Amino acid sequence: MTLRLGPFKLPGLRRDSHKDDPYWDFFINTPAADLDNTVTELIRNAPPGNVFPTKADIHTPEITSSHVKGMAHYFGADLVGIVKLPAHNPSTSPLPPAADGKIEEEYPFGVICVVRAEYDPRTAPGIGGQVPVQNGLFITFVLSAWIRELGFRAKVAPETNGEKLAAVAGLGEINGDGRLVTPQYGADVHVANIILTDLPLAQDGSASEP
């Protein structure tokens, strides 16, 4: 007989347990005085690698998509979606208006990775508050590198509207504040920078979970 105890939790580590802790408040809400002290800047400034000159033998777009999502989950993504670009017409596209056609031609697919966020990185600029951003940068950096190793182009595009694309992929809905709200985690999520790629994938309209 297997005894299931559920997820392991340490007492006293809930978000509200730190409300009177000045050190925790500093960790979450005070921006770094020197960005070189942050992992986020290290990953942002790391140059992308080259595309392997010989394309790998891949499966159907559906199977390849499942492999991409599996890798994203392995690297730490909580939700993953894939869209065909541009996902909307030019007047409502999540992509920069002047670049829609070019992006669609060079990178027909977008991979959206979402991570859970106990604190909203947009209102918590401290090193601790930026952990979801750090996690998202790591996931997209490694996942895009893996796609390039398969012989296909992949670039991380911070200028895209990731939350709108996440909604197009069926990962959630956009609320009145412009935030993505997911069925699994509510608004406590961070949408990582979108990976644009020419790896043949299958668009989906529903959330993918591990």
C-alpha cells in the first residue's frame, strides 16, 4: 500500500508570513543597485549560439510539438503553448506592426512558456521579486539553444506581447488589467519572452501541463 503525503511544505514560508520582515521586503521590493549582481542580466546579455548546419530528422509537427513542450516542462515551465504567427490580423497582432510579415516569413511559430510567480515581477523589482523573470529567461535561453542544435532557427523575442499570445494559445484569458489569468494558477504567473522559430510545429489552443 502506497502512502501519499502530498506536497512537502515548510511552516512559516507563506507570503504573508514575511509582511513584517524588513529584510524580506528589501529582497522582494528593492531594485538591485548593480545589475551585475543579478542572474537575469547575465542571461539577457548572453549571445545566442549558431544554428547547427544540418537539420535533424524530426517527427510530425504534432510529435515535435510534444517534444518541445516536454523539454520546456523539464527546464521548469509550468504551462506551455504554441501559436502560428501572426496569431491575429495586423490591427490586433501581438507582434510589432512593422515586423509582422517578416516575422511570419522567417519564424512561423511561437513557443510560449509560463512560470508561476508568487510575486508580480512588474510590481516587485527586488532580486526576489524578479525570480519568475529569471526562471523564464533560463527556460527560453536553453530551449531556444536546443532548437538551434536541431538545425532550426530560434530567437527569443522580448518585444512581443507574450500575454496576448499566451491567451491565443489557450493558456488563459486577459483580465481588465491586461494580465494573463490561467485556470490553474490564476494571475500568479509570469509569461517568459516568446521563442520564435521555424521548427515545424503544430499550433494548439489549449494549455499543456506536465
